[in-house]
Amino acid sequence: MSIHAFSKADSVQGQGVGSAYLEQVALITAELGDEFDVVDRARRAGDVNHFHSINPEFLARVPMIRRRGRTVGHVHFIPETVHDSITLPRPARAVFDAYMLRFYRSMDQLVTVNPWFIRKLAEDYGFDAERIAFIPNFVSEQDFRPLTDPEGAAQVAALREELGLDPSRPVVLCAGQLQVRKGFFDFLDVARAMPDVQFLWAGGFSFGRITAGHSRIREAAEDLPANVRLLGMVPRERMNLHVNLADCFFLPSFEELFPMTILEAMAAHTPVVVRELVYYEGVLADYARRVEAESGQIAPFVEALEGVLAPGPVREQARDAARRGAAAYDRASVARQWREFYRGVAAG
């Protein structure tokens, strides 16, 4: 039985959908190969056809592909989550929203990385919840892991020196696209309130000038606090070094589903601090410090970060939480969910 993966998600650098696609295909190729023949970047139909991106050329081929096999659409976003990421004229936004939903409706089955989407698609857009499954994202433990051995520690030390960081001061890392919805301005304000901590942001403008808040962020980037560094796009093969370098991973986003960056940090056993979001219910549990904070409300983040960064029981609890988070989304567990899902899709 064959699984054909269709995607152009990794054609845009520095955004999590592409990383999620690469990890998912690598996982099912390695773990499900005893039962399924997995074809990456497929050009022809298979028994199960899994669409990881919603490109128009894929939608045009769906009717023909459905004659040969079953179709699966991977839901990484819905209209309202896109609106806060990119800026489009109102008419163009309406057209894109309608197209996105049309693509999803053309599928036999949908799968999403966050259970919140199932209810949202059913209640707001009329989708059949029985045709939508939740399977979490995954990162390879081979690519993301604690670098505690002498060689790994030396690599982390070399990166610290390369970035010109003070080894006596803690490091807080955020990773993601430079967008308002990622909490960029709260990130800067938290850094201003914690001048003895070094703050790094890995990521850039993946969607260029149509990125929401592009001009405001560019202006702010020209006058950064002294303890903030914007690293730009970091190649994924180097991200494990960065999450190991960090004493804490901090993501003050206003809107997230199941960020790959959080999984990457947990895999390295790096403590995680995030803004509390409804989207995290059912996926993050207590694996991260989830902080109740409105936009511009900085004190709760400062308190949480100070607790996690200081040596002692709070920090050790945060590290243990990250370890448990990594274990909860390990290779065997996620692969088992995919095996059961594909069997069900193939059976119709």
C-alpha cells in the first residue's frame, strides 16, 4: 500500500509548516516502511495521497487523484490564523479564505496538529468533525537532543563565542517568524526589563513585505535594546545548537497551534515559557510554564523567566517538564498514531 506525499511547504524558509512536513515524512518513511511504501514529493496518485500544502496545482489534480486513491489534507492553518500572519487587501483575503476552505473540503479526510482546530472547523465552517483527526507534530530525537557530551558542549561553547555572548549571563531564545502575532514587541519589552539577560531571536520575514506588521518591526529592529540580538534565519540543522545554548526558550506568541520550536526546545530539555493560549489546551499540558498575560503586560513574563533562569528547584522542575514533554511526543507514540490513521483512511 502506498502513501504519496504532496507538498511545497518547505519552499518558504523559516516557517514551521515546512519543518513539520519534513519531519512527518521522515518519520513515516522510517517507521511505517514495513507496511506502506512512502513516496515523497509525489507526482502521481497513490493509495493514500497526503497533501501537506494547499498549492493550486494540487487542487487542480485532486479529482483525478481521487479516482486512484484516498486524499488527506493537512490543516496547519485556517482563515483567522492566516490573517494575523500576512497582510492582504480585503478582496484578496476573501478569495484566499474561500480557496483554502475549498481545498480542505475537496479532501476525503483532514488531519490537524491541534485538537482545537477540529471544533473550530466544525462549528464555524461546517466541516464534519468525524472526518478530522488530531495527530501532533514531531521532531527527530537524532536532530534535536541535549548536547551534554564533551563534543556537543564544545560546539555550544563555540556558538556562544561566535555570537559574542557573555558566558556569565543567561540566554533566553525565541524562534519564529518576525511577526506581531509572535509577540515580538512584548519580547522587546521583557528584554528591556531584564538587562542582565541576553535575548536572542532566531527567524526573519519569511513572507517579506506582506508580513503583518513588517514596517513596525523593521523600525523597531533599528533601535534594539542593548541585550537583544536578532539572528535572522537560522538553518534548521543548526537550531539544535541554539536551543542547547539557551537557558530558556521563550515564546510570547498571541497565536500558535503546536509550534515545532517548542518541540525542538523540549527535545533539548531546555525549559519553555509561553503565553497561555486556548490553542495549547490538550497539547502542552504542564510541559511548559504557561503565563497568563495580556498584550503589553510584561511583569508576569519577567517573574516566570526569573524563576526559570535562577539555579534551584524551579529551574529543575522546568527542565523536568521539558523532558516529560519530549517523552510525550516521542517517535514510537506519534508513529503509532500515523499508522492507525493511514490504515483507517485506506479502508475508507
